Amino acid sequence: MSKQSKENLILLYLASKVVLPRVALAALRHNGVSAVLESLNTEEGIRNAEKVLGKTLTAKLTELKDVTDNEVFSLATEYVERGVTVIFEGEEKYPENLYDLSDYPIILYCAGNIELLSQPSISVIGTRMPTKYGLFVGEKYGRTFAQSGIVVVSGLAAGIDGSAHTGANEANGKTIGVLGAGIDIVYPVKNYTLFKQLKETGLLISEYPPGTPPDRYRFPERNRIIAALSEATVVIECGKNSGTLSTVKVAHRLNRGVYSVPHEIISESGIGGNTLILKGDAKITLSPQDVLDDLNLTVFTNEKRRESYPFDSDEARVTAYLQKGKAHYYDLVSNTGIPPAMLNTLLMKIECDGVIAKLDAGYYCLV
């Protein structure tokens, strides 16, 4: 094992035992964690540490300065057994985009497919108290981005975040949930199913050690990672003082694209997004394709989008029939076996996905 690898493991151990602010993590990493712990054996070393870390944190680290190799390796083994991958800044797998932050995370705790960190991504964010319209649009953007080969990034919160993740999952796409708590903490609890899905087929990441509770102040910290990780941020729906706006501020600072979906002017739930458009702080977007075209980020063609539908799904039956050419609504009813009430809704969904188009006189065709 290299010296740096052992230093990382010691830092990982300390972070699991003591709440280490990022500035403390950076100081320990810069000065060498082993050297700092060794210096705590002398009064001068303690005084020097207190100048940087403060008395309380220095006292806690002094209690841990004699950590053994067995303790360090035991924790690393435990993380592996629990399916937690740890990435340190400076390592090959660390996402390049995060270096744009002046306060980039020193440690990332991950569960899932870490290869997603190096793929093109767009964040889809918004209020925790959305309207039905907001939920519908959030799913639509998440689904279309995923069908286009883009990783959907959000915060796994209630509301718009959850709808964006859900849309991506429905398209069998990839999505990253950035947590404001430890990688093992499901918050909110009602998103347990989404949490499990992302862990199995997408990715969960956090800068906080496992077991860290979802304290309020952690969410603005989490938001900076969402903004930095993505090529652009799309605001679906948010109020005047929504926490969503903190993500937008970071995106602006990092010169990332910001887009906003317009909302009813009489609705408080959408005034934040509308104001972004009004002030020129966000480009207006009327469809997911607007964003993809503006960023030139489309990875998949419409053919690939069609292939993303499960082969035995109703969507696949409709698109397979339309591969023969345009077809009338009643032909689709007769040849797909899908009841009219279900088919109406399904055709609207597939049209929103950008896979089919409605023609005159009740005809449909593939795009």
C-alpha cells in the first residue's frame, strides 16, 4: 500500500469518528494526517493545530491520535462490505467538474455505478411542494434526458427531485442522487423505493460519512455539488425563497447553463422560476429538447429512445407497429390490443418523449 493510500484511510477513519468540516479535512490532507496526529504528542503541536482546527476539534483528534492500523483497515473493509465506494480528491475516479468549486469535497461516499460521474449530466431541480403540473413536467424532463443518454442529477428530495429521478428510471436511464446526509440515510423516508432504485441501477453520492443525519444546513452544501456536477441546471418549479435558488447561484458562478420552465403567473409555487426568466438569470425552456439542442448534448437518437422502452411494454407495442409507417388511431387500437382509454394517455406520453408525432385526421407516426 502506498503512503498516500494509508493517509487516505486514516483520514477516512477520523471523518467517521469526528465531524470534520471541509476546511479541517483539507488542512489534514495538505499537511499529512499522520504528521498532524504525531504532532499532537507535544504541547507545541497541539497549539499549532488549535490555530487551524480550533480547540474543540483538536481535543477530539488528540483522543484519536493513537489509532491503529487494524482500526483503520477494519473501517475500510466495513465500507466495502456495505457497498460504499470512497473516492478522494486527486484520484482518477474523482469527477473533474467538482474541481470548479473552490470548496470541492475532499471525500465522496458513493453507492452504485461510479462510472456515471464521468458521463454528461443535467440537473433537474425544484420545490419540495410541487403542483401536479410540476410533477408531470419534472418526470417529462427526467425521462427525456435519460432517453437521450444524459445522466439526470438531482437531490432525491420530495417533490420535483423525486419526479426527475422517477422519469429517468421509467426510461431505463441513469440518474444520480446527491444526498444531504450520509449515504445510508433515506431522507425523506417516502423516497425509500427511489433510494433503493438509485443504489441498484444509478448512483448515490454524499460528502458526508455514513450515519450523518440530514441537518438543514447540509442541503445548501449538497446543492453546490448538484450544480457543479452537471453541464446545466433546469428549474422545473420553485417559489420565491426556494432553496433551489442556491443551486442556481452556484451554477451561475461556475458558468453552467441555467434553464427554467415557465409557470402560471398567479401561482406562488412557480414565481421563483418565472423571476429567473424575467431577470435573464435563466433561459426559458418549453421542452427538454430545447435544453439538449442548446447544449448540443443529445447522445441518443430517437431510435435509441424507442429502444429504451422495455420490449414487452405498451410503448414498445405502439412504436413497433408505427415502424411500418403512419397509422390511424383506430388501427392502433385494433392492432396493439391496448384499450382506448389507456391508449389515449399512452400516446400523449410517447409524444411527450419525442418519439412519435400526431398528424392530422387522427394519424400518428414515428419522429
